[in-house]
Amino acid sequence: LIYANPHVRAKIRTLLGDEAHIESYVAIISLPGSKTQHRQRDCQILCDERLDLFLPPHALTLVIPLIEMNAQHGSTAFWPGTHLPTASSGEDSEPIVPTVAVGSCALWDYRIKHGGTPNISSTPRPILYISYSKSWFRDTKNYRNKHQRRLSFKPDFLDSLTDEHKTLFSHVILPDATLI
């Protein structure tokens, strides 16, 4: 119900196609006193900027808050239009900073500029951060560091999945049956 939620999966299929897979699945914790995160894209622009303007998304980020994302705990700020690499793409606009309730989620194009807002509460703000992508895409920006692993789980995890859900993880199986 988390990584293959039928409602989210329907949106993912609509935007990325039936062959979309999970590119990353991590937990991120914003500790009390965390400052404003820098503005960033989850990936670099893939093509010439003039061409990228016309391309549909190749990857999406899904955030599931484990406590409400709000002004106290912090949220994620989004700069509308920054997924489109044009001079008037919203770089100087005011960000949208949604409140995202527990039991809800936020989904965005991997290319949109975003950043975490400060956690001014006394409580850590944990979120699940799941990236889905087209079958041909591999994130080379966020997983260059040897301490950051793409997906890590025991091989018997795959045995517990339905055939439909196994396709979400099909790209992580190496010929020697180890996982990355």
C-alpha cells in the first residue's frame, strides 16, 4: 500500500507508462532546528534545454509524510514552472509550500526545483521519499556517493511480491542475484 498504492500507481502509469519502476526508496528525517534547504532539482536537465521544454516527465518523486508537513515541522517548497528550462520558468517566483497531512502525499516532476523548509518544532519530521522513473532512466546525480545506495533489501523480499509488483524492482537485480 505504500510503494504500490493503486491510486498513486495509476498516476505513475499515466505519467510514466506501464514500465515505470522504483528508482529510489528512502526515509529522510528533518531534525528539529533544521534550516532551509537549498533549491534543487532531483536530476539534471536531460537534453538541450530547448528540447527538454517539450519532453514529458521521465521521473517523479513521491513524498509520504509520517507526521504532517507544515509550517512548524517543515514542508517542501516548490517553485512552479522550474521544471521547464526557460527564462520565464518561475525561478524568481514565490514558492508553493503545501501542508501535507499524514495519510496523504505529494507527487512532483523530478525536474522541478524544490527545497525543504525549516523544522522549527521540537519533533523530527520523517518522510518516505520514493522516486519512480521510466524504465530507461537511472539517477546518476543522487547516487554517486558510495554511502548512498539505490535500493537495498534481502533477495527473499522479491519472492514475497506479486508478479505485477516485482516489475517495480526489476532493474535492481544483477546477474549474480545481488542487489544494488
